[in-house]
Amino acid sequence: MASFFGINELGLGTNEVSSAPGDSGGPTIIDNTVVGITSYGISLNLRDGSTSDVTPGIDSSFGEFSGDTNVAKYASFIDSVTSGTTEPTPDPEPEPTNCPPGLAKKGLC
């Protein structure tokens, strides 16, 4: 993109955006439906100084790449948790030990 292909924008104006710092964990929405969870944004910077981005730094500008987690792949898990049908996992019972409490507290046995 950008300097790799000699173009600086696709003519979409403000509709031409990507994820920005602080967006991680936020929703990607299409037609009022959450379809993704924002994971990262990057730009490519090569040793010769060329970059995929039209501006330095991650700022949602043309030439940056972003990644999202596909919510559909986790829909059954999300549905089970939000409907309350998933039982909480109990904490495992500690292994019995003959270690004196003072040493165990310090992690020495």
C-alpha cells in the first residue's frame, strides 16, 4: 500500500479507517451486529526505510493493517456464558503436603 504501490488513498475519505491505539477489545460492527473484536493494528516498515503507511506511527491512516477476532467462531461459547448455562469451573483442590506452614508460605516445599 502507500509507498509499496505508489498510492496514498483509495478515495474513500473518512470512511477509509483502520483500528487505532486503544481500540483493542472493542467491537467491529456490521449492520448493527458485532462481528469481530479488535485485536491489533500494524504498519510494515522495511529495512530500506519504505513503509506500508502514509504517515509514521499507528494512527488509523492508509496503509496500516488491523486484525480482529471473528466472533462467529465463538458464538456457541458466548451464548452459553451469556445465557447462564455454563457452570463455573471450581478452583482445584490443593495437593496435600507434609510441608510445615512457614516453609509452604515461602514457597520452599
